[in-house]
Amino acid sequence: MGRPLRIALLSYRSKPHSGGQGIYVRALSRELIELGHDVQVLSGQPYPELDAGVPLVHVPSLDLYREPDPFRVVRPSEIRDWVDVAEWGTMAVAGFPEPLTFSLRAARLLLARRAESGLAPFDIVHDNQSLGYGLLRLVRAGVPTVATVHHPVAIDRELDLAAAPSAYRRLTLRRWYAFTRMQARVAPRLDAVTTVSESSRTDIGTHLHVPAERIEVIPVGIDPDTFSPPPPGRPRDPQSIVVVTSADVPLKGLVHLLEAVAKLRTERAVHLTVVGSARPGGPAQTALERLALHDAVTFTGSVPETELVRLLQQAAVVAIPSLYEGFSLPAIEAMACGTPLVTTDAGALPEVVGTQAGLRVKAGDVGELTAALELVLDSPGLQEQLGRAGRRRVLAAYTWRSAAERTAAWYAEVLDRKKADS
């Protein structure tokens, strides 16, 4: 390992149990500290659950999307400064302000620390996908600033717009995703960018205009001792399908999976467990009612890691029906548990899963998805074969320790290059 580094790891929201951001900052910060580096996590709400010994600096927002009162009305007494005004005003016109407003608050905090001490408090600032204009304040001040882009959010925007049922919905989506224009302006001006797959590297070049030579591919990982196959003697549920989805949006392909489950239910008593939530009035809830699947599908909401592991260990097959994935943490979590996969051919899924850990179908093709699930459910031998191959693949390529080692080496390369250019 090179010299110990002082690292500020930024995350504009860090939901602990669903979505990749909270998991990413928790695992990466822990492993970097175990490698001997000094890490502080700066996060907006919802705050992450970090491991013991990892400092968390709260960067509070107005928390406009908190449960149980998202899109709430802000009291005048809550407004502290012009950034709060910008946050409230952007939400009021159907925009999503958090990437911008978090970056402004984080930059203000970091630059104030430097002004107070006269010294840079960190060797490098690592942003986790906010790509807000505040980062450019750090760049202009000479602070080495890099970012992880899991995938360009502009792809979510395109898929959501394509699935929008009305002109009004398309208008509100364009307002919501307006921050993607900011991200396309900020990303090329940072010192470097990392992403999680070759597929995402290509997409970042297309949508964020970052040259390929300035994008480092560092896959994320899992803890293989936590995500592990079921103990001997604990059978899997032969009719259980599990899908892990962080959001009820078209990109995740959940409606296609529900349609496949409806077809399977004509011949067998399969049950689908969705680790996630159905948005009221959203596509999943509408499909449930249309397909009369309420007794065949369970939505768990957010679950702690121990419950997620139990569900993956119990499943006969894990489905990933996404229309796009920049990586897919649920895929490697399932593979680590020795659970066979049925995935689409979208985005980075072929790259992550390979050819031996799961069956692959065309994204959006309900017939292919149904047939693949049926084949795995009917073939205990195939389940065993796919599960063993998945576990081997994870141990060889996808651990958090490996991700942290490669990230630290990347930091050192960025700092050396910046020093040589100055």
C-alpha cells in the first residue's frame, strides 16, 4: 500500500438498506480505513449506517423526500440560507434539487475547514454521483476532486420518458431530471472519474462527455462471509423467485417480471418476493391489479442486510429483469449466496454475471423471461450448477477489499498526475 491518504467521501443521500449509494459508502469507507487510510463520510439525508470507527459528518438538507411526508411543505423557520431557498424552490416546480444543493453545502463546509486551519483537511475529495456545481468550487480552489458515476442518470431519464403515459407526465419528468444537464457539465471538469463496469464507461463517454482515458473501471463488491450459500441441510423454497429493486421505475423492468410470474402461475404456485416497494399508483401496483397477482407477490420494503441474505439463500432463483444496469449489486449478492440468476442482456449485466452463473434473456421479452425462469425452477441440477459458478465468480472478482485496494491505487495515480501537471 502507498502512503496513507486523508479522504473525504461525499454522498448526497445514503439510504442504508436499498439502492447502491448507502451500501457503497459504508463498505468502501470501512475497507479504506482497514487499509490504513483516514476517511470521513459527508452525507445528506437519509444518512448511512457506517461501521464502527468511520466518522460521519452530517450535511443536512431540508429532507424534502423523507417518509412518511415526501414533498412536504417547509416552514419558514426551517430556511437557513439561500441554498435552502434553492432546494425548496426547485422541488416546488417538480425538479430534484439534492445533487446540486448537497454539493454546494459540502463544498462550503470543506473550504471553510481549509480557511480556518490554513491547511487542506483532505488529500482528495471523492464524490459519489452527485456531480453538482459545488464540486467545481473545489476544483477551482485546487482541491483534488474525483467522482464515482455508477451509470449516467440520463439513461434513467430516457427510459422514463419513453414509458410516460401522457404529455403532462413527460413535462414533469423533464423538470425532475433537469439536474442531468448539470452533471454533464461537471463530470468532464473533475480530476478523474471512476465507474463500475466497461458498459458504464462507454455510457459515461456518450452522456457525460468524459474521455475514456480519464475513466477508471473499479467494480464494486460484497462481503463473501456475509453473503454466503445457505448452511448444509437448509433447503431452498422450490417455488420462490426473488427480485431486488431499489425503485418502482420502468428501468428496473419489474412489470415484465410480474407478467412472467402471471404466466408461470397458470401452471405452478410460484411466489415472487420483491425486496423493495410499489409506488402508489405506479407501474408495479397497476400491473398487480391488472394481473390479479396480489396473493402471489410480496413487497418487503427496505430490509436489513441479514434479512436480505436470508431471502437470497431461500430463493430458488433470483430474477434481474432490468432494461438497463450500470453494474447490479443484487446480481453479485445473489451469486455470492450461490443462488442461480435469470437476467436480461441489458447494460453491464452480461459483463457482471458472465456466461455460467445465470440464464440470459432479451431485455423486455416476457416470453423469454418466463421460459428461463421455468427452466431453472424445473432443474435442481441446473440450479446447483449456476449457483456454484456464481459463487466462484464473486470470490475471484467482486469483493469490497479488492474494490478498496483498487480505489486507493487510483487515488494515488490521480494525485501523482495532478502534481506532475501543476
